[in-house]
Amino acid sequence: MPPRAKPKNKNRHSAAMEVIGTQLALFRINAGLTQRALSERSTASEETIASIEQGRRALLPHLAGEFDQLLGTGGALAAGVAKLPARDKYPVWAEEFIGFEQLAVSLCSYEHGVVPGLLQTEDYARATFRSTVPHLSEGEVEKRLAARLERQELLHKQPPVAASFVLSEAVARSNLGGRHVMRDQLAHLRSCAELPGVAIQILPLNRETHAGLAGPFVLLETVEHHHLAYTEAQRTSELTDDPNEVSILAQKYGMLRMQALNAEETMGLLDRLLGER
């Protein structure tokens, strides 16, 4: 097996990220704004701004441009972010992945345990959050649910994002949330498959070869044509732009699409599963 990239430690501060964070703090203070005041004028939360200024979170390109405009910095933050080494542009925790996801021009997602978040109905998503261990409070469930539903606007953007999904037949045959929740979820999958730019394929259970045994992953291409790969496991996640890692997962995704049913066959299977419900 080829050597795998070492998992990145999300507690390890990047010196470059700290420099950008320090600059943001200085520009904000010079503009006479508190973190809360900047948050109220921008799309970033107060906690996000604090994390960026402390070097714990990367300043994403769209926020850099927004802060430059609000703080009158003449594009200094955006220029600094553009010059960051790739490793410092792409940190490893899920929140940053979601930021890049919203700016993606193309997305490829493989899932074998649950319907991808971008394709979930409200009731199905609620069932996934209620299955979390340790259990979440109802307030936290609803908070996460609102964030997930907001993410789904990505599939309705104009021009459309090129979004491809491959999911295991086991996901489509599961009963998460109960019979009625799952029936609505199957109908929603069929509806999403008809959205412009969206392709959904189901990988049958009877396949003798399977390129996705190592687990789910997502491939992204950003507006700057950077290629990223995101993987999740129990309580860990990794976002990488390592060309070798991205290439390996891209090869796997290509094989998964060949092993899966095509779009028409997938629609037929969804129709049969709906008939059984």
C-alpha cells in the first residue's frame, strides 16, 4: 500500500494563520470595532472572528474580501490569504470543510452509512442527530438541523454546482427514523436526482468488488480550481489538498461510479423501494 499522509492535528496552530489573525485583529481595532460589532456587520459569528484572530481557524477567502470591504483595508486580508501556503489555507476540521463546500464549483460524495447531509429531508436529518452518542439536547438538535438545511441551498445555486453522489444500497434500504421518514427520504432522493447538475447513483449490495470499503469521502473543486478531499471517521475528520491523497480518492470515486447503477437504473431502484414502502 502507498504511504498515507499523516493525519493533521487540529490543535496545532499555523504560524501563517496566526499572522493573518493578528492582522485582522489590528485592522478591526483600528476601525474602532469590537469582535461583536464586526460580527453584526458581517456574515461571520463573533466566535468565528475570535477563532480567526487567535490563529485557531483559517480566514476563508470570501470572509477576507468581506472584512477588507468593512474595515477599509484595501484588499490586504484577501491578498494575504491568497499568498498562504496551501497547507495553511485548508485546515482540517468539519466547519472549515463546510465553508469550502459552499464555494465549490464541483462536488463528489460517497457514503455507505447514511444519506449525505446535502440530500437529507428535515425529518431524516433530525433522526440522524437524535442518534448521536452522547445524546444531544433538543435545542442542539434543532440548531444543527437548521445549519444542515441551510447547507442544502448549495444544490439550488445558479449556475448549478456539479454535484455527484454515490451511496450504498444499504443506505436506501435502512429504516432510520422509521418507515414514514424513510419513505419521504427516498422520494426526496428521487426528486433531488432531477435537479440541474445533480447526479445520484446507488451502489448495489450484490457487487463482488467495492472501491469504497475504507469509508466515506468527499471531493471538492473550489472556484480557484484547487482540489480538496475530505474524510470522516469516528470523532475525527481530515481536509487535505495533498495531490497524492486527492488523486487516490478521485481514482476510487471513478471506480465507484462504474460499480454503481447508472442514473436511470438508480431511479428505477428508488421507484421499486418506494413501492415496497
